[in-house]
Amino acid sequence: MRMLAWFVCAMLAGPLLAGATGRVIDPDGAPISGAEVCEFSDGVALRCVKVDARGSYTMENPVRPTVLVRASGFVARTIEAAPLSEPVRLQRAAALAVRVVDAVSGQPLPSGKVMIDLPSGRRIGDFVPFNKGGVRISTLDPGMVFVRATADGYEAGGPMPIELVGGAEQSVRIPMTKSHGAER
């Protein structure tokens, strides 16, 4: 009976996880300076630890079964919150610069939204606002995407297909036509 009581108490308390340990490296095998390993809940970072100069990290007693490994210029990756024998290799992120212009004048539009979709039709994240300077998105997975834009007083622009390459920045220009009824 005592064993059953202990088991029930352990289950109610939640999982008891050992420390999460490992190394974070780039595609060439070098440690990634500035990388961090974070526990998240509902999109909010609960706790993060930085990697050391060798790319090693230790997170004592994580409460989540998975953690997110992230670093500027790399695609974030979810891994088990456990001691890992193999290093976590992050893929270089692709960057995308989007300029949205009036199709007739070629002048940049002052504001609007950019959306990025996969070939399957699934949206990547939410919309990203743009201004006269356009917008730069730097944390994308490499591969084919379709870029669309919307702005008040204009017909939707795109979709424009573009192949994103890891470690490189691609550019796309989206011309938009004024809506019927919009001033010319």
C-alpha cells in the first residue's frame, strides 16, 4: 500500500527530470557562441541557460520534457530535456528582405503586412509588418516559400515564390496595384 501511495504522489507532483546537458554546434562542428537552451510554456520562456565557449550547456532539473535551442542566425530546434551524448547541430537560418512597392510608380508603400507560406499552404508564423524600408526576416528555415503582402487601398500582392538558402539573404520585390475605388 505504501508503494502505491508513493507512486500516486509522484505522479501528481509531475515528472522528475534529470539535468539537461549537451553541446550546441554549427553545421561545421564549431561551438555556437551566444546560443541558449530554454524551457517554454505557452510561448513564454520560463528559464534559459547560455552555452559556454565550448558550446556546452547544463540545465538543472528542467520541468518540461523538451527544451528549445536557439541562436541568432540559426534555425531554432526543440530537443529532449535530457543528457545528450551527440551534439545538437543547428542549421543556418535563411534571411528574406521584402520590398513592397506601388506597381505603377515603383514607390515603396508606407505600411502593410507580409505573410510567408510553405508550398503546402501552411503559414509560417503570423504576419510581419512592413514600412517604407520594407522588412527583413532573419530566422527562416531554408526551402521554397511563397511571399504575399497586403496594404490598405491595394489589391493583395503575390504570392511570389522564392527559394530560401541557409546562411544567405534572399530579396523579393512585391508590386501591388491600387484597389478599385482607391484614389489614383
